Amino acid sequence: MAKNFADKLLEAVKKKGTPICVGLDPNFEKLPKFLKEKAFQQSDKSPMSCAVDAILEFNKGIIDAVADIVPVVKPQIAYYEIFGHNGIWCYEETLKYAKSKGLLTIADAKRNDIGSTASAYAQAFLGEVAFGEGEAEIIIPGFDADAVTVNPYLGWDGIKPFIEEARKYEKGIFVLVKTSNPSSLDLQDLQMKDGSFIYEIMGGLTDSWGATEIGEGGYSLVGAVVGATHPVQAKRLRMLMPNTIFLVPGYGSQGGTAEDVKVCFDKDGLGAIVNNSRGINYAFEKMPEFGENGYAEAARKATLAMKEDLARVL
């Protein structure tokens, strides 16, 4: 029997004993110097190719260090797109490597559009493309992420194609509902005449979009992005969205704490995954005992510390 994405995610969280999602956000300037020097020694490659080789090795080091601890990783595509087609190759290879280590993957791409364009985005990140007919048909998978983040601003017809692809391929989506950035207040916290807030309306829509996609564990394949930096709003959204898994950014470097994220979980300590990118990727910057060469070991230590911190409140 096919598994709903939410069921697969909950199963992975239970197996690893933690709801941590590690963001793979490789800012090239912050990469360990030795990785960049090693990559640029390849005189037969272009500077772009050398740069993404350094990024991919960095990512593999982080993945290897945390694969036995966490259930899921989330590479942010912007850090790859700046390197053009080389970066897109690196992004795809990063997703493949993470999956080879048994991790679920979330493509943090925040895509959206309408009609055939939305369908193309959905195919690219969650589905596949078929060429030819009959015996000559060739099927090529896209990025093959397990889930993708989506922007809901265009409404239902911009979300529907993603849900259809997710259902077809046992994947998931995470809709931006209440984001962690400070200026999210400018739009998402606007109050309507009836007293409701935009983020509440968005939460209600997201809940309705996923109402027919609920798995055996009681959660929908349509999840929501809800920032740890706004715990009051997160608590309200958890009440409004009992069947929605929250992807929670903002823990650590952005100021969110374990106490802040607690309200995103259900009574059993499930229903949410908490992302940490910079605090794990660049943990070596605050752990001089490891040095740059020990960036992966520092990432592992930071991940274990986060696991303990979350367990304390969950």
C-alpha cells in the first residue's frame, strides 16, 4: 500500500527520535578554506565547476555527519542557482546523496505560478517527464525531492498542481503560512474587519487544501511553514490546523528557542519538524576546538546538542 508523505515523515521522525531538519545552505564564502583550495587545484575545470565541487563535498560531509541522527534535510536552492547550470547539477547531486543515506529531502524552492507553469514546477521538483510514446517512451525524473516549499499567494490554482504531483508520487508540500522573518508582520499579521489575521486565513486555506490528503497517522501531505520566531501565532495556527505538519524555520541563529517551537507540536510531541541551517552548517565557527577541517564533526556535535535541547521540551 502506498504511503502518504506525512506518514513517511512521521515514521522517520520516530525512528530517529528527533524532529530535526538540517538545512543545507552552502554559502560559498563561508565554506572551509581547505575545501575551496582542494577544488580549485583541478586545473582542467572551470571556476564554476570547481566552486560547486567544493559545495558538494561540503554537503556530503554534513550529510554523513548527521544522517544517523536526523530524519530529513532541506537544501535551499538559491545557494545553488547562483552558480548557474553547474549549481543545478550540484543541487540534484545533493538530493541524490541525501536520499542514498536514507534521508527524506525537502526542496526549499518556494515555487508557485498558475496553470501549465505551476504544473511544470511541480513536475520538476516532485514528478517526472515522459518523452515519446509506447515502447519508445522515455521517463526522466526531475529533482525527485520528497517535498517542496510553495508560495500560496496565487491561490488554489497555483497549489493544485503541486498536490496532484505529490499525491501521485507519494510526495509532500509545505505552504508558506507564517514565515520567520521580522517583516512578515507587514503582510501576514494584517487584521481583517472580522478580527482575523492574514496568517489565520492562510492557515485555514492550507488546512482545507490538505483535508482530503490525510494519511494513517492523521496528518496531511500538505504541510505548512510556520516560523519559530512567532510562537504566539504558531500556537494559534496549531489550533486551527490539527492535521497539518509544520516545517519550523527560525530556531537558533534567527532567535527561536526550544520553548518557542514547543507550541508547534501536538500532545504526543509530533506534527512538526524544526529546521536548523546556519547553526549546523557553520558550527565550526563557534567551536574552535574542531577547526575548519573538523567542520563535519562540529556539525554533528551541534546537531546532537539541538536534539537534546528539543527533547527537553518535547
